[in-house]
Amino acid sequence: MQSITKYFNLNERQKEQFEMLGTLYPEWNEKINVISRKDIDNLYVNHILHSLSIAKFINPTDGTRILDMGTGGGFPGIPLAIMFPDCRFHLIDRIGKKINVARNVAESIKLDNVTFQHGDIAECRDKYDFVVSRAVMRLDGLVPLIKKNIDKVQRNGYPNGLICLKGGDLNDETKGIPNPVIIEELSQWFDEPFFETKKLVYVQM
């Protein structure tokens, strides 16, 4: 928890919810491998804080709708839903057992601003202000897939679009994207060595 409170001011409800994640995910991981077994000890930095880097980039207005594509066990969607209780989140994943873990975790911490869908992004036709994802696929493949899901009505400082958490050299992935792209180094926000090669990519849609 110290890695979260070091960078974010939380109310008591948020602190309680984040603390519960530290128990729930290891318990679920014993049954269903949603996080690498060798990485579960790094849950707070490598998964929760990593997800919350999006909250360093954007502070969405109340009522903002966000789609988490390929959420797996609920990242980045669940940490972001805790951080922004007045926004609406829809989490989708093709693997049923993983989306089931995310749903159960959300229910256990009484997270009421999240919905879930077991399926492919092609099956999701709703509109959102932002689509978020964490290392799901190449950007030049992802942008065409989610274009249909971006709402034309704007309500935030940044225009609606895609926000991805990635690592490594992204030049090859971004050079074919005609849309405006912003790349932010996560090391500007977080001190931990894990973030030295991690990046946030925003694609205006």
C-alpha cells in the first residue's frame, strides 16, 4: 500500500479497497493464474501502481466512460475504477475465467462503477470517451479495432482516444498511425526501477 499512498492522496474507502486487493488477488491466483506466479509478490508496484499511471496522465471528469480492453484479471480497470468512483468502467476479456476473477474482486470490494463482458472487442459496440489497455497488442493493430468504440462527444481536457501502457521501443508501432500520439515515460512519475522502461501512449481518436 505504501507504493500507492506515496504517489496518490486516497480517502478511507479507497485505502480500504486497495488494501483488499492485496489479499484477494493472491487468493485468486492460487486457483486461476491471472498474474505470473513469480510476479504476485510485486502486485502493488507492477500491476496496481502501473495501472494507476493513467491517473497521472488524465483526471477524467465525472461521468466519463472508459473501456478496458483485454483487462485480464482487472488491470488497469479495477485500480482506475477505485481511483475514479464517479466514472464508469466496462471491462472486457476473451478469457472467461479471468473476467470472472475481475468480477469477483470488484464485488468483494463493493466496486459499483464497473461492468464486465466476456468476449471479443468486435462484440462490443458501445461508445466510450477512452479505451485503455495494458500491453494487449501492437498499437497499429489496436487503433483500427477500437475506432468504432470512441464517442464523438468530448467531455475531458484531452480529446477522446486510446491510452495504452507499453514498454520498450515503440517507434515501429507508432510510425504507421496517422492520429496524434503522445508518449510519456512513467519514470517521470514513479521512482521504482520497474518503471524505467515503461511508457504511457495516448492516441487521439
